[in-house]
Amino acid sequence: MTQSPSSRPAPNAPTPPQIFDRALLQVRRARAAPKQDKSDFLLERACADFIDRLDLIKRQFDMGLILGAHNSDLAAKLTTTGKCRFAISADACPALLAATSGPRIAIDEEYLPLKPETLDLIISPLTLQWVNDLPGTLTQIRASLKPDGLFMGALLGGDSLHELRHAFLAAETEIMGGATPRVAPFADIRALGALLQRAGLALPVVDRDLVNVRYASAIDLMSDLRAMGATNMLRDRSRTPLKRSVLTRAVEIYHDQFADNDGRIPASFEIIHMSGWAPHESQQQPLKPGSAKTRLADALKHNPKKL
């Protein structure tokens, strides 16, 4: 697959804000690759949800792409269950891609090297939250789908890790007199439906899965985040090493304000699922304004004289 002119940013397009350090992201994902399977419970949950949702669609897809494959498990499940005849694993991290089996391709989610209308199905499991230009990526995904092709994505939402965010903010403010960003700003579920429509995807659906995980301590939570390759990737992060006093105080605040009765702490994750279809004439279309044949008052059996 080669990149088409329509899938590249326009020459005079404004540069999107660079929130995430994409080079650092790949370094940390590569470092986490050997042990990621031990901490991929969120990925497993999201992929199981994809399979459940696809089971409700009575259709076999011909050509599929797993964008941000992490490993090849989802691609294998799609083919073995018969939901997709041919599935390609794609990832921007060479170390993760090397661990996959089956068809694979190196892809940067921000610049998709795909010809227009070549894919029937694109699925992105827990990768798009690290993209700087999400509207641009969704537009490229839409361009790569055949008419009536399906996009499904899962990404972390804004309620994720709110406990950890609060603990670090309070600790740094108390000790340093100010705070630097430690936890990424994740997507707002209310905006994603509009982004799908803006990208040209029809019949958009957005919902969320709230996951609460319990840990013995905040240190264990942060260890899991490192194993996921999901620690601080913000471009505006502090380059000064985190002071031990700040870390210790953040752990204390986390425990004091959020611990359960048994002393374990909760960590909240919001997985936002979104889907949309490349437009096709066979899809249900909204009625044109003024085309209704029944008045609302009649439908409600409303008698205006009683007002």
C-alpha cells in the first residue's frame, strides 16, 4: 500500500498542536514491548469488546487493518472467527511489530500510507489517544475505507487516571509551589461524535466503558503504566527528574483521599469506543427537511383546543 496525495496533509494546512512527543512514545513502547503482555488488561478488554460488537454485524469483511496492533492477537481473532477474511497488523513501533505474526506493515498513525478506498475494516485498539492530530487521522481513515467500510476505535477518555492526576497536582503544588503536567489530557467523549462526522463518517456511535482497577499502592499502578509504555509523553513535560519528596507525597495523597476500606487504591480508566461507516447509498439516510407526512401533534394525539 502506498500513500496517496489525498491522504497527506494539504501543503498549506495549519500544523496541529504538538501535544505528544511521538518519538519518545515509540521509545517507551519499545522498552515496554517484552513485558507488555503482563499488563495489557485494558487492551484485552478493548479487543474483546470489538469482537462482541462485530458479532452483531451480520457481515464478513474482506480486507481489514489493525491500526496500532500492539500484537497480532486481534488480527488473528478476526480471521479465525470469520469476521474478516484478511487482516493486516500495523504499528509504528518496530519492536512491537516484530513480535507480531501474519501480515504486517509499519505505519505512523498520523500519516497513513494507504490508497483511497482500499479497506473494508479499520480497527484501532488503544492507540489514537497518543495522536496529535486526531481529526486529521480520522479523515485519513475515512479516505482509506471503501464505501460502506467500517471504522472502529477505542481510546482512553478524559476520566482516565483522574486520581493519579489529582495526587500529583496536589503534591507538586504543596512542595514546589506549582505543578507540571504528569498525566496526559485524554479525549472528551462529547467531542468524538462530532469528530467522526467531521471526518465524513456516517452513522457515528460513541460510548464508553468505565474500568476500575485496584492496586496495593500507587507505585504498583505506575509500574503497570510503565509496562504498558504509557507514562508521560507530553512535549511540555518537565525535563527535571521527579523529586523523591514529590513522589512520596503524591503516593500519600493518593492513599489518603482514594483508598478503599481495605487499604487498596482504585485507578479509573475510561475506554471510549467509537465507530462510523464510509458513506454508501444502501445506508439509512435522514429525511429531508419538510418531507414528513404526519404532524407531530397528530402523532402525539394532541388536541390544541385543550390548551
